[in-house]
Amino acid sequence: MTKTTTKKAANSIVGKLTAGILAVAAVLPVAPVAAQGTGGSALVVGDSLEVGSGPYLRGALAGVPLELDAKRSRSSSEGLRVLASKLGPEHEVVVFPLGTNDFSASAFASNLAAARQLAGQRCMVVATIARPNLRGSSTADLNRVVEQFAGTGNAQVADWRSAALSTPGVLGRDRIHATAPGYALRASLLAEAVEGCLLGGNLGGIPAPEDPNVKVPDAPSGRRRARLPQPKPQPPARLPAKAAILALDDAVDHVASLVGSALLEAQTAATKARPEPVLGASED
């Protein structure tokens, strides 16, 4: 019981920290993960979301050998077959962020369990799902499957759903695929999860959102950033006309006095500089 409570507390802390940095990650370039020297490699089996995020993920995991197999409309069932054919002893981490194209939560759960059997003791990375309900399938049910899988241990979760809900401009018009900043953000989440695996993390990943029934927002259209109020320029201070004339007259008198004093001192100095006359000497 104590171990379970500690795990949940750690997950809560990680989730809050992740939510705090999502907005910043959406607008910044993906920084390479400092995972050089771990000796591990990662196998990524994904769908169209990984087709889009794959180039960013390669940049973020520049120090990690990465094998990427991504295809549009891929379900977890198809991904399971790809995993069985691609997985090798050189792969230390299995990235399996599928489920967006699934319509049965029970089939999705079975496929994740089968992927775990294939992965063995390897750390696995999965992702929460951001999409509308499709063909009567509940996205909330799919995310509960992800949450339950993360609780089995030796897994990390890229909380894509929370990122998509909290960061404007991440999802495209279909509310399934991402924009370019969205793909970069998804890649950063996956890279962080892979890094956690390579560093030996076993926290059970980041939990799925507490309210999986929250609706995915429409992509913003024509939204403009609010402008901060600008301070009004203050006019330069002006003296009354009479006071200005008197001030100018005083300034002229002061300058004239200084110039006169300087000329007088110069004349006196020049006179003293001449040699004293010698008595009895004739002047030329």
C-alpha cells in the first residue's frame, strides 16, 4: 500500500511539472535529449502522428539510435504485428504510442498486453489519446486503458491529451492530427519519456488526465494575441513664456561674464609674460 501511494504521489508531481512546461515547449525548438553514453536504442512503432513527429523526435534524440516505423491509419493491432517483426535485441526501449485509430477499448488493452509480452523487460513508452469519439468508440475508455497499462510498471506515458487540451494551436482542424508546433511538442513528450526509460525510470509513467471526458477544443481561428496597454508619452515640460525669456537672459549674462573673465585673465597673463625693462637700456 505504501509503495502504491508513493508511486501515485510521484506521478502527480511529474504530471503537474509537465503541465507547467507544455506552453513553453510548444513554441520552442526541440532540444536534444542528453542521453549520450547510455548505449540504448529505441524502436518506435507509430501511426500518422509519428509520421509528423518523427523528424522532430530524431532531432530530440540525437544521441540515441532510433528506428522509426510509422504509417497512416495504423491501429494497435497492426502495430503489434510490426513490433513482432521489427523488435531486436539491440532495442532497449519500445515506443508504442498507438490507439488513436482504435475503436475497441478491450481490443486496445489486449494489444498493449501482447506488446508488453513481446517487449519483455524493456521499458515501454505509450501515449494518451486526443481525438473526438469516433464510430461510437469512447476516447475516455481508450485513455483508461493507457492509464491502467502505465500502472503495471516499467512504462512511461507521454501525456499527449493533456498537451493538446492545454496548448492552443496544437491540434489541426480535424482535432486528431497536429499542427507543426503540435508535432514538435509531441516529439518532445516522447523524447522525455524515452529519456526516462534509458535512465532506468520506473515510476509507472504520467497518469492520464483526471477528466478524460473533457472535449477536445476546436483549433483556434484568427485568434490574436492580446496587446498590453502602452503608456502614453508624456509631453516635455515647458516653462511659461515669461519665465523662459528670463531664464535665457540670465544664461546669456552668465556666459558673457565667463567669457569676459577669461579674456581678462588671458590679457593679464600675456602682460606678465613680457620681460621686465632694464634700467638705462635703450628701447628699440
